Amino acid sequence: MALILVVAMAENRAIGKDGGLPWHLPADLKHFKAVTMGRPILMGRKTYDSIGRPLPGRRNIVITRNAGWSADGVEVAQSLDAAIAMAGEGDVMIVGGGQIYAEALPRADRLEITEVALKVDGDAFFPPVDKSVWHEVARDSHPVEDGKPAYAFVTYDRA
Ligand SMILES: NC(=O)c1ccc[n+]([C@@H]2O[C@H](COP(=O)([O-])OP(=O)(O)OC[C@H]3O[C@@H](n4cnc5c(N)ncnc54)[C@H](OP(=O)(O)O)[C@@H]3O)[C@@H](O)[C@H]2O)c1
């Protein structure tokens, strides 16, 4: 089993603002779909609320402390450990948000980071990525185009 964190973050590590994404980057949504399709996705309840529905083609496991919480088409776990156990064998994709990334980063095996060339006024952040622990194994860079910021799809593995 590999624990993989999937995130899009700004240069200042901002990932969210007012319960949503701070940018509109369709290429990243497409990338997210390709990376996660067919695999269980684990997310915090606030991230689920921001999406508002289960994403198709993937088991959606939502982490909440609220024992009474439920939503159609979604599995519910009351801790990150319980969610990982529920996901079972194979790659497990952790898709946010800030609280869940912070808890999951120390035990992650791989990071799939979309580095967005913006500094944004966010209220949710990805934790610092220690480059003595994580090394870059792949980078696919895209320049500014059609009013969209430059971005890069970057894969990090543990050094
Ligand atoms: N840019 C990206 O790639 C990306 C990805 C995902 C999300 N986001 C953004 O990030 C923001 C949301 O992040 P966030 O940090 O505010 O919230 P979050 O991590 O999505 O969810 C937090 C919630 O998860 C539950 N939770 C957290 N830790 C838990 C634990 N140890 N045990 C049980 N439940 C736990 C709690 O739910 P209850 O309150 O129900 O108990 C908590 O309120 C949004 O703006 C979203 O758009 C961005």
C-alpha cells in the first residue's frame, strides 16, 4: 500500500480560500482526475463539503469527528487511521484539505503536487515540504497561457 498526497498549492503553500480553491485551473482538475481515478480518495469533511458530491469512479472516504455525519455514495471514517484501514490494499490517495494533509504528510510515501505560480491570500495551507526528506522525481511544467498562471505537475518521493 502506498499513501499518496495529491494537492495543488501556491508558492506560499496556500491551497484554499473561503472553503474553495483560490484559482480556476481546468488543466489541474483534469490532472487530478487522471491521478485519482479508480483509487480510493480520502478527504476531510470540509473538503467534501467544498466539492458537494462524491466524485465518480473512486471510493470516496470522508473523515469527520461527527459520528452522525453521512452522505449518499460516501464512506465515513472517524480518523485518518480508520480511513486508511477502510481503503485497504493498493494506492490510497489523500486529497485534502489542510488539516488532513498536515496529519498525513509524516506517513506519506509520495506527493503529487501541482505547483501553481501564484502567491494567494489563502486560509488553508499545505504543510512545509522538507527537501531533505522529499526529492523530486518528475516535473511537467506549463507556462502562462490564456490568462491562467504557470504551473507544474511535480512528483516527490521520500529521499
Ligand atoms: N488545492 C488543493 O489541492 C485542495 C485540496 C483539498 C482541499 N482544498 C481546500 O482546502 C480547504 C479545506 O481544508 P481544511 O483544512 O479547512 O479542512 P479539511 O482538512 O478538508 O477538513 C477538516 C475536517 O476534517 C475532519 N477532521 C480533520 N482531522 C480529523 C481527525 N484527525 N479525525 C477526524 N476528523 C478529522 C473534521 O471534520 P468535522 O468538523 O466534521 O469533525 C475537520 O473539520 C478548502 O478551501 C478546500 O477548497 C484544496
